[in-house]
Amino acid sequence: MTRFAVLLRGINVGTAKRLAMADLRELLAGLGFTAVRTHLNSGNATVTGPDGEHAPRIEAALRERFGFEVRTIVLTAGELRAIVDGNPFAEVATNGSRMMAHVLSATPDPALLAAHDVVALDPERAALGPRVLYQWCPDGLLAAPPLAAFAEKHLGVTVTARNWNTVTKLDSLL
């Protein structure tokens, strides 16, 4: 059995897509996952389950049970650990709430990356890693260039952002 981090995009951000974390835990357990634990109220969970492609199953279950579309990204514990270990801004990012990990649903096509350099939007504070765009936002995310929107538009991937405090907490839970 493998440990996974489950990241739901856009949950409990506004008035749409409201989801109690108790309901998310119940849904994930109903899909056969064990050791289900949620973190915060924004669609973060850790689970144990067999290897496989879990995001489509979770998305379908959310659509069926709650009636809304929720893009879901699932990372193995090893993939999340690689994101944590690969942080190129560890020495300068002194505030975990302003250090962002924009997690990608898949590794972007190299040709798309060559044609659309997302790091060029914020070259001194952004870096590309395996399935992640790192972004140090010392003045806050709203003041930083919109890497996630650019990546989704040009690289054909889904992106969900988590601050570094959340990323490292999920890593410790795994």
C-alpha cells in the first residue's frame, strides 16, 4: 500500500464548492482508502491505498455525490517529498505562507515548456521542478505574477497552489 496526498482545487474558497472535511474523509474512505486524514478546510487529505490512477476516481465520486466538478491532484509520498526536497528558495523564503508550490497534474510536454517559459514571468522568484512550480512571493501571492493561470493556459495542465506551510505539513503527515 502507498501513501498519497490528495489535493482538491478550489474547495471552500468562495460560496461555491463548499465541502465539509468530514464529508471528504467519508468519501475517500468509501473509495477504499485507509488512514484518511484531512488538513485544514481547503481540500487537503492524506490517504493510504493501492498504486494506481486515483484522481479520476475521486473526481467522479465528488461529481456524483456533491454535484460539482473538482479538479484533483494526487501525489505519492515520494513525489511530495521530492517537491519539499527540491525547493530552490529554502534559503531565502523566510515566510511559509508566502512560499508557494503550484502543483501540476502532470509533467508538462517539453515542447510546450520550450514554447512557453512560465519561469520567465517571475525569473528571480520562480523555478520549475518535477510536477511543481515554486514561487517565492515576499509581497504576497496577489502581488506576484500569475504562474498558475499561465501554466494552465499554455502547458495544458491543471494547477493547484498550496503554501509552504501546508506542503510541509502534508509531507509530515505522510
